[in-house]
Amino acid sequence: MKQTIAVTGSNGMIGTAVVKQLQGAGFRVIALVRTLPGNSLPENVEYRKADMRDGIALTKALAGAAAVIHLAARKSDEKDSKAINVEGAGNLVAACKANGVQLIINISTQSVRLTRKGVYASTKAQADQIVQSSGIPSITLLPSVVYSDDQSGIFQSLFSFTNLPVVPVIGSGEAAYHPIHVDDLAAIIVRCLEHAELAGQSFDVGGREAWTFNQLVDAVLVVRGLHKDKIHLPIWLCLCLAFATRWMPKPPLSRSNVLGAAEDIPMNPDSILQITGVEPRPLTKGLQEIAASRQEREKHNEAAGLLRYIGQSFDRTFQPSNTLTRRFLAALATHQWNDVRPLDVSLFKKPSRLRALDSWTRLRHPGCIFQQKLLIAAAILECDPVSADWLLPATQSKGHIVWTCVIATIEAAASTVSGLLQSRSPSFKRNAGL
């Protein structure tokens, strides 16, 4: 077993990938989180509860750590950005000194090099200074745009924006970035643990190729098979939108986002790539992997959602097993429906819409793909032993069965009316497979 490494922000997009890489490299991991997970824990990973604002908890959590990978940060100009990013860095340094930590891998951002800094960039710049002047050996990495299949970050926003009739772009869209896949960044971070001689230095981190924001949008559109126009929004208007939406729990835009898109930051990642020997995957390949993963996830969610819809008409607590879900997907493959567009996620978030679609298509288009999928789901459930208890309710009274039928009739009538009202919606027809 190698030495013990502590990771702050371990349950974030980058943190999750780093913990996985550390496990693969044979390290013992202390994963710092604000809420302890309730599920089974992975091998060689110990979760410890600690908040960056709580110096005492941090000191206890870092006991036994030889090095720390510091990822925890506020990134969207939240009100507690200074407390977590700046004061948190001070608490971390004190905790490292108390535990004799020998190295800090400090994950910063290219934003600290902006001429005009938002809250995120300014607080991260202050945090970097605290770590670098602490007297503890540290390596600072400044990543460019990081992307992954995780449903967060700038690329998740890009995928969401490309669902709109036109794709909004901040400013001219000519600011350049060096996008890097989160797994490649995680590999670089872990490799830095083997290069203590780099202490005291800062490195740009990113992919080999530079991409403008306009090119990033075009790349996402190509991968998704879409053809849409871009609309360029003036910087001043974006700043106004960021100000107007700052009260929202998760605003669509922050001042830091706008300032980061308004300025081009020249960078060169070659040095750290050569030192660590990591060769990041090209963006086009990474996007293709993400698109394939998203498609598989959407198919899995559709399978589980339709099975749940059928099952809960009999048992409100029913949840489909992975075995049932795999059977449904295998049935779709048998019918050569692998390329059929999955149902919109919103249908499963609002079951009333799913019932309305079911009632409308059953009445007007009983042979549509959607109804065929429902028949497959019903057949799979009927053939599974788990359904016997609620398909053959021997212990239920006749009154209960009659009452269940009455409720089902009322729901069916309401859903039919709702379906007829929504039948002109293009999304309804698309989900029906018409």
C-alpha cells in the first residue's frame, strides 16, 4: 500500500475522478466531504466529514495524510465564496501544518490570470497565494475548461444550450480554451504526487489543441447531429443578466462566467504534459465518448421510467430492478429500435404528462412506437415473478379491487382530456414516435 492522500472536494466532478485514479494507483484515500455517504464505500477510501470553514474539523480529518489534493471551491460567485475559497485555504494550511503534511497539490484555475476578475477568480487568486506562501511544498495547477460525462460544468451547459432554437454565445465567442477531459486531468494530478521536485511551481493544464468558444459550440452540435445558428450576446447584456439572476440558487450565468468568456488567456500545457507523460484525448474523441455515454444513460432512464410507470399502476412503491431494465433494452434491440430517440426526461419527472401521452396515443395512435414500448414493458413485468403479488392479489378484498378500478378510471379520463389538449405539441408527437 502506498502513502495516504487526502482529497478536498472529493465528491465533485474532478474530485470523483481523482479518487478513482488514486485507487487505481494503489494509494489509500481520505475523501473529505461535508456529508458522509450512506451507501457502501469503495475499497481503500475513507470518507471523513469536514467543511473548509471549520479548521478544527479539517485538522482532525487530515490525520494520517502524507499529501493533500486541494479541489474544494465555490465556482459560481456564491455568497460564501470568500469563506470557502480564501478562509478555507488558510484553514487547510493550518491543518496541514498540524498533521505534518509533506505536499499540497493545489488545483487553481486559468481564471486567476484574467485582467478583470470576478468573485471566483479573485478568491482563487488569494487562495493560491495563501498556499504558495505557507512554507509547505506545493504544486499549483491551473486547468483550462474541464469536461466530462458528469451532468455539470460548462459542457453540460453547452449541451443544454444546443437544445434551444438558437445557441446563445457570450460576446464574440473568440476567447480560446484548451479543453481537457476530467480523467486526463485526474491522471496529471495523481502523477504530480511522484514529482515533489516541482514544488513551488505553477503549471498550465489543458489539452493540446486550442478551441474558441464558437468552435466548442460547433463541435457539440456536430456530435449531436444538430444544425443551429448562434446568437452573440453583448458582454454588457450578459453582465446585466448575471446581476439580475444572482439571487437564484443556481443562476444560469454568473459575473465570473461572463468575464471568463470576454478575455482570451494565452496558455501552454506542454510542460506539465511532458513531465507527467499524460497525453490528453482530443476534444472530438472526448465529445463522442460523452455523447455515447449520454445516449446510453437516456436509454437506461427511459427503460426504468416506462417499467416504473407500468408497475406503479398496480403497486405505488414499485421500482424496476436492473435485470428488468436490461431485459427491456434487449427487447428494444431485438426490434431494432436502438436508434429511436428516447423519451424526454421531463415525462418521467412529471408522471401526469406520461399518462396524458399514454391516453392520447392509445386513443388516436395505438400502433405508434411509444405504445409498442409500453407493451414491451408490460410483457416483461407480466413474465417476472415479482409481479405476481400485485397481478394476482389473492389477499385483497373485492372492495379494494373495485376501488382501485374506480380510481384508475378517473385517472384515465383525466389523462385522456389532458392528452387531447396537448396533442398539438411537437414534443408530444416526437415522443410518440410519429
